[in-house]
Amino acid sequence: MTWVKTLDGIILKSIGGFYYVETAERVYECKARGNFRNKGFKPVVGDRVKITVPESGYCAIEEIYERKNSIIRPPLANIDTLIIVASTCDPNPNMLIIDKMTAAAVIKDITPVIVWSKSDLRSPEKFREIYGLSGIKTIEFSIEDNRGIEEIRALLPGKVTALTGNSGVGKSSLLNALFPHLELDTGDISRKLGRGRHTTRSVELYKFGGGYIADTPGFSTVDLQRYEIIEKDDLKFAFPEFEEYLGNCRFNSCSHICEKGCAIVEAVEQGKISRSRHESFVAMYNEVKDLKKWET
């Protein structure tokens, strides 16, 4: 077989052992070299790769470039932004779950953004106050008047963006507003893309506004909670508002839960760190404190 050229690209989707790689020229259907399987490491959507293009036959993925980050389920690499869609009501937001999502993003060098949907039904003011102290960006969104949609669009150029959110929070409504040409049925986004609802973990990147947005069927808070566990010693780094207080506690072994002389606990008492966020930290710490390293 004669190899004609070598190209760099990004994997847009993976189906049945075939990878669809977008290059500067076009999208190529590729297979991965067997040495990836031998190493127990395989390409995933979002990977930046080097491919070889033959005169005939299948193109091959020769190299996976170093990843910025990756998540296990759904398998996705090099994410820049995670948009967490949470509703202000119906259903009411679960602050612990949202904080687990933001923590998983921060620890993997992904920028978390919380989109408060149904903001026409209930003001997200108190939630904005909670996250205002953390530095995590929040955006109000309503399908009724599309408030916030342009602010969300502005996040996408030049980035790989993934969306997550539980059923009923308005994720499909947001995707409809972002992609009106797809005419997606609310609550049944994957049907338009030719997939059975809730029957696949397939991921696909769509080009949008100079960036990519990931369609991740079934991607919910359960995935990050189950597969992206943060070790207790790293957890403090997943809360950006803790950073300026780290190293200022009385004891080096401080767990930042309730110890005397803890700079973070003192900041909570002084209103410099949200009590709700610290409560989430404590709950998350207690969940993992007894886990062995190999269990995380």
C-alpha cells in the first residue's frame, strides 16, 4: 500500500470501529492502528490526531496528540467548556450535584459555566450570589424570550463545548435555541440524529461558530459522579474560591471541614466563601475520605 500524505485533524465521531477525522481538507473515514489496542489506549471523539491517507483503502490514525483532558463516560477529549444546564424550578436545583459537576470540570482544566434555565419562572438571583463568590460564570436562560442565548453563543467560537444536565432542566430547549435549523424535538434530541433514545453512548462533535459542540446522548450528572471521582487530597483544588486561603490554616493537615484555625472555614463565617459551596465540599469529602487510591 502506498501512503500518499500525512494530515492532522480532530475526531468528530466514532462508529463501529471507524473514526471520522476532520482535516483542513475534508473529513476522512479512518481506522486506528492496532498498537493503540495493544497499549490499552484508544482514540476518542475530540482527540487531535495524525492520520495517513493511502492511494486506496482506509486511512489510518497513526498518532494521538497529547490530550488537554478527557472524561471516561461519555468518552470525550480536549473539552474547553462544560455548560451545566440547571433549572431554577421544576425541578428545583440540587446544589450538591451542580457542585460535583463544577468540581469535576475544574479538576480537569475544563471551564464550567452554569446556565440557569426557566429563569422566566423563577429568578436565579440567589444562585448567582452563591457562584459569584466562586468566580464560576452563570447565565440566565429562558426559552420564552431566548434571554441569555447570545451570551451562550459567545462562549463557543474556537472551543470544544459539551453540555450536560438532567432530564427536565431544559437542555434540549437550549440546543433548539442554539441550533434552530435542526428542528429538534424537545426531550428527544438524538432521534433527529438517527439514534435510538437512551440506547447509545455515542458522541459527536458538530461545527458551530468557529468551534465544536458535543452532542452527548444520555450525558447526565450521574456520569461525572460515577466516573470522575476526585481524591480527598485533590478536592480542595476543585473549588476555585478556596485557592487564596490554601496554606493559611493553622495546621498543615487541615481538611477544611470544621477545624479550628482553618482559613477556609473562617472565610465561610465571614461570608467570603458561600456556605452552600462549603457544605458541598464537606459532603464530597466525606464521600471519598475512606476510599483507597485504587478505588478512585
